Amino acid sequence: MDFTYLTTEELSERIKYNPRTIRNELKDSVLLEGRHYIRPFGQRKILFIWENIEEDMYKASESSDFAVPMANGGLCLGLH
């Protein structure tokens, strides 16, 4: 399978979040290393895997009116 690798800035344009929010709030809590992003060659640079992020966003939106994907793979469901 081919993957689309995005920088933080490119991902922020697609999901409409500030790059700082992605780095400080989403990375390692919602976006997990090895599933949603990689560090190629063990460097500081982070590349996000668009297909995995898109798939998890779709699953979360499909399962409930409001659901936040959790780091353990579950969902936090909102109240209606």
C-alpha cells in the first residue's frame, strides 16, 4: 500500500488545526507514533501518514454523532 506522508504544516491544512496544536496537543495523545506518524531515519522530523489519520477520523465520525479517538484505540463518546 502506498502512503501519503505529510509534514505538520501540510496536515494542518487538511484537518484545519493549527500546527502548534497538532504538535503540542494531538501528537502522542490522539496521533500515535507508528500508526499516525513516523520519524524517518530516527531524526526529529515528523511525517504524518495521511491514510491512517483519515481512516481513524472516518471511523470516529461513523460510530457516533460525536466521538474523539483515544490513544488506547477506543472512542470517547459525547453527550447528545
